[in-house]
Amino acid sequence: MDFSFLHKTTSILIVALISFLFLLFQSSNASIHTYDNNPFRDVGNSALLPGGSEGLAASLDGSRSFIRFENVTFWRTKAAADEHSEMEHSTGLVQVVIFEAADRNNIGGSAYGGQRSICCTPDLAKLEGCKQGEVIRMPSATDINWPIVLNVQFSGNYLSTKMDNVDVPITKTGMYNLFFIACDPKLKGLVMSGKTIWKNPNGYLPGRMAPLMNFYVYMSLAYVVLSVIWFIQYVRYWKDILQLQHCITAVITLGLFEMILWFSEYANFNNTGIRPVVITTWVVTVGAVRKSLTRLLILCVSMGYGVVRPTLGGLTSKVLLLGATYFLASELLDITEFVGTISDISGRARLFLVLPVAFLDAFLILWIFTSLSKTLEQLQAKRSSIKLDIYRKFSNALAVTVIASVIWIAYEV
């Protein structure tokens, strides 16, 4: 086994982890989406700022499920404001667009510069009957009032304009997207501040997270049952306990602690709309420790530690280095994916962080089965039939687990 790459990987991950930990000291919101002078970017023939994307469940009257706008303010450049006089009424239009995922094709029209045209041009006004200088909107097949388009106007030569605090009721369950769009080319350099509150009927948890709260309740109960069974056996055979079984106890304890923390994090998030950074950081750290310890435990068993060999000898430092590297990679991925996140992180960012974890998992699997093969050969040579039978069952269980993991990964992809 070549371990030189682990030193380099560990150094890179430590630097990256420190950088991401600095983000923990910033305020992080969840279903309360906060905008702090966020800039608009050019998309096709528009300036656009994504405001969020979440699954929302419907409430019949719309009072318990909504998207609320609070203190949303748009700022244009001084050059854009100076082009108008103080007495002019409408000197720049920003449109707020909310649509359900099924109606995404109802926003925009024909291709423009290789991209779908979002704003209505003079040519498109003649062809499609849209209003020049505004977002192209076609009514939904299920509700003519959707997609929702709210207009916010600049007045005179003011640098800023504030949107009214309004609630948009959600009466249909679905995946909703929010965009702030400016079709006026003179509004280039537009920025926005404020916040939006996305509320489900039973709390602030986004739709993709809501089922997980009950899931972690069941997982906590399952871990409690497992802990009780293990503790009874642990006390019963106290005099014959191996060092490895102490490690198994630690893994079960960490698993139970992790499930309880996840439930606490989701329950707090659901009640307040704010994702608690401290709890989330704790839970992903406990999870990273558990995953690392579990993998090292399986590796040590595969090497025959405690059964064929009393110590790992010269491999101890290499095993610990691999465990530390895996912990850093897993911690970095989970912090980025869960701590303070509102929407799913981008594919590229996730790919960059998933690859080291996937590579280390593949390396661990290769090392585990290589070590397991050598241990089985040693047991056959020593004619230890009982231990050989146990290790064959262990190798079969590992093989089934790996196959199931590959199938699950393929399903997720």
C-alpha cells in the first residue's frame, strides 16, 4: 500500500477545513433566506438573482403555508439614478417571480443569444404578445394566477426602492422557486438586501427535510434497543471482553448520540426557522467521528487484530493516518452540506468535496478485502476451523454490504 498520497491529502483537507470553519462564525439562516447586498448577474437578456428553492406543502387557506417578504430593498448604481429627474414616477422596474417547478417553462420565451429569453424584446412583443421590458410569463395550466409576478418600481432619481412586506400563500404542494429579475439594461449593477420567510403548515423545515425529523426519531429508538441488547451482553461477558468490543460500544454510543442530535437540530429548525449552527456542527462532527471509527474498526478486524495478531505493529501509524484523513474529508463535506445551508449546494462544489471521501472509501474497501484475504489464508494454514468459519461469514457480510452500497450509490446518481 502506498500512503504518500495521504500526507498530501491530509494537508490540503486541513487547510480547507480551517477555511470552512471560519464560515461558522457568520450568521446562518435556513428557511429564513437572508440577502445582504447580493448582486444580480446577467442571464440571457436579463439581470437575475435567485432568491431560493424549497419544497412547500399546501394549506387550504394559505395562512399556514406562505412565502413572506420582509424589508426587501433594491439598490441601483448612482450612474443609473442620475439618468432620471426627481419628478419622474417610474424609472426602473424589478420583478419578483415565484413559480412551481412544473411551471418553469411558463417563464421566458424564445431563445436569445443561445439562452432562453427571460425578458420581452420588441420582436418577441410582436410574436408572443408579451409586454416589452417585462418578464415573459404564461399562465399555468392548473391556475391562471400562477406563476406569481410582483412589480417593484424605482421612483425619480432615488438610489433605492423598497418592496412592500407581503405574503404569498401556497395552496398547492410542490417545489417552489423564487427569482428577482430586472429587464432594464440601465439597472446593470443592481444589488438587493432583505429576507424572505418560507413557511410550511407544520413548521419551517423545507419539504426535502421534513420527513427526516420522524426518521431520526425511529433511528434513535432503534439505537436505544441496540444499546440495551449490547449492554446486557456486555455485562454478561464482562470478563471475556476484547479491546475491539470496547470500540464497538463507542460506535453504538456515538450513533445514538448522533441520531438524538440530528432530531434536536431538525426540531429546533422547524420551530424557529433558524438553523442552529452549533448543534449542526456538533452533529456532523460526531457523525464524522463515528464513520471514521467504524471504518477503522472493520479494517482492524480484517487484519486479524485481537484474533490472529495481538497488535497491528508497524501498520498502526498508517491506520491512524488514514482514519484522520477520512475524518477531515467527511467533516469538510458534511459542514459544507449541512451547516447553515438553505438550498442544495451546487453540483460542482459537492463533487469537489465528495470525490476525496469516495476515493478514501474505495481505498479502504480495497485494503479491507486485501487484509481479509491474508487473514483467511493464515487461519487456513493454522487450521483454526472455528475462527475461519467466523471470518468467512464476516467476509460474506462485507461483500453483501459493499454490493448494497454500490446499488444505493447508483440509485442516488
